Amino acid sequence: MLRMLGILTARVMIDSDASHNETWVTLITEYLHAGVTHAHALKVWHPMLRLLVHRFVPGYAEVQRQLNLGRSIVVDGIRKVEEREKNGVPEPQPTSVLHHMSRRAPGTSSVVIDMYLKEQLNLAFGGIHTTSAVLTQTLFELSAHPNYVPELRKEIIDTLVNFDGVFSISALWDMQKLDSFIRETHRLSSPNLTTLQKRATQDVTLSDGTFIPSGTKLEFPTFAIHRDGKFFDNAAEFDGFRFLKFARKDMLGWGLCKTAWACPGRFLADIEIKLVVAFILMNYDTKNPDGQGRHSHVHFENQVFHDPVNPVLMKRIRREDIDENGHLRE
């Protein structure tokens, strides 16, 4: 999943060449591990000492190695943008994140290139792994609830007929059952127990009289809300088409927030997840090993992870093996 999302993200962030560059794809998928290792090593030091010791704690050398690898790739991407502009060649559509960055802050100085690189890696840091988590949990639900698969396949087939076989944004938007299935997965398997972490900058008294002193950290208990019977009927049960009954509001619910501070990458995440899940449904049959139900969650601090041990079995299928109702032909 990580590699697949790394390829998709590289195409969006730089260009199609970057999506085929093994060094860049590996870099943006592994940068999180290097960064977190370095951050955890720094935590044991007093905040006032971190600036002095950060070069000598574990993880620093690996972070710098990855930055050095990525710098030349970003420079190459910027040069391509500048050459196309100089020669009057239009940018490939849709334009990349790097293209927009270069228009907002043009230049190829080391300071500007480092800014581009770090922003690219920050986007990858915040997007690839959370999207991968939702994708993996969706695959777990497909394997645990195979009764949904024919209807999802039929919806994909019917939608593609209406859009000349192209997975356009409009086509993905029309896949309401697939959207509902992913949202229900996210409801029960969001990557965090809480979301929308904020800190009160002044004393606040809410309308019900609750007093919140300045400096208080506030979080929404997303995991609990998603399982609360006051908000969802049979909240503990997986209902893949639950959200067909709701007016369409946002992409993936409270896991990505619905406020002015909502995740800015939620639309890209929605597109990537649907593309990958649709591809899997049309090209693979999935199941859990015999006798195994839905794989469990692993909780660590505020985070919810998928089961890293138990596998999902996948068998390649041909498109012609799927009938018009989404069932596999005998």
C-alpha cells in the first residue's frame, strides 16, 4: 500500500518522472520513520538543549541522507518547469504541487530548493501513511465482508460505462456505494482516537457553563463519537452502505475534521483511496485465511493501527471473469 501511494503522491507532487523514480518513491515513504526516530530521540532532552544536541542524537544522519537524496530530484523537477515555461510549452495537466510552489516562490537558490524539498516531504509525511492506513483497513473490511463485493463491482462497471471507461473525478464522485463503504471503514477504523487538537489561548466559558482555563488542551473524542448510538444506529456494527442514507456533506467524516481546520488533503486522499480500492476490486479477489474474521486493531497511545501480522489473501482475476452484476463467473 505504501509503495502504491508513494507512486500516486509523487505524480501529484512533482511529475510522472518522479513517480517512476525509485529513489524518490522510497524517500517519501520512508521519511516518516526517519523523522519519528529522530523526534523520539530528541524528546529525552530538555527543550532548551535540543538545538545544541540535535545533530548528535539517533536519526539525524538518516534524515540528512534522505534530504540530500531528495534535493537533486526537486532541482530536476524545477528545471523542467522552467524549461517548459521558457520554451512556451504548456505544463502537463493537472499541474503538480511543485509547479504551484515554484510560481509562488520562484528561484533555485539552496534556500528555496530546501524549502521546496521540506514542504514536499512534509506533505508526504502527513498524507501517505494516514491514507495507507485507511486503505489497509478498507481491504480488511472487504475481506471480512465479501457480500459487499459484487455490488461494489457492479457500481464501478456501471459508472465507467457512463464515463467512457475513465476514472475521472466525476466518475469517482458517482460511486456512492464505494464512497459509503470507505466512510464506514473510516468510522470504525480511523487512525486516531481523537482529532482536532487545540489549545485554549484564553479563558473560555461555554454556553452550558463549562469553564475552560487558558492553556487547556482540547480534543474531539472521535473514536468514541463514531461508536455512539446517539449518532449512529447499531453503531458497533459494520454497515457498508450506511452513508447512502445520509445527505452527502464531507469526504470521510470527523476523522479528517469538518471545520476551518479540516485536513487540506482530504480530497486528494478520497480520490487516491477510491482509485486503489476500485483497482483492487476489479483485478483481485480477497479473503481472510480460513477461520479468521475481521483482523483486530492495535492501539498505541492516541493512535489506531491495523493488524501487522495477520494477512489478507489476494488472487488475481481477469475483468472478463466478472459478470454484469459484479459476480465472478464460474
